Amino acid sequence: MGNRPNFHLAASPNALTRLAPAGSVNAKDGKDATNAGKKAGEPKPGDTVAWDSSGGHSVGKVVKKVTAPTKVKSHKVAASPENPQFIVKSDKTGKQAAHKASALKKP
């Protein structure tokens, strides 16, 4: 469609915001658009984290970030690029589980 600018809906359905090209600064928040998938404070593989589980409080290490649907044991993990989950390994049991970043805390 030629030289038409790209637009997407912002928080308000009446407001339009221009998309920032890859590698540029986002005009809306001034942040580098290439780091769009990385959230501040997000755990990284190897980080020690704590979480609450059915068996109580657990501590372990982040194994990896998952951004696509997968399985851990027989459990379905509904991860996506917009909603990543983290595979963690318990220091106590050695078992793995998937959790959202909001459920993981630095001990």
C-alpha cells in the first residue's frame, strides 16, 4: 500500500500511535525499541529465586525463559512472547516447574 504509515491502537481506542522502526527509540516512552521483549527486573537463567508452591516456600535457580507453549512434566505451560514464563529448578527436590516473573522473588 505504498507509503502509508503504520499505526496501532494505543490505550485509548480513539488515540493512534505510530510504530517505531526496529532499532529506533520509541517516541512514546523514549526506550530503545530493540529491548521491547525484555522487562526490567526479569529473572535471568542462573538467578536464584524464591516462590510459593503447594508444598510451601521454595528456592531454586532459573533454568530458562520460555516464550512459546511447552510442557514441564505433564503440565502445559501457556507461555508466549507477551506472557513469558520461567522454568525453575528447586534446590530442595531438583524438580522443575514453570512460573510467571511476578511469582518469582529474589531471596
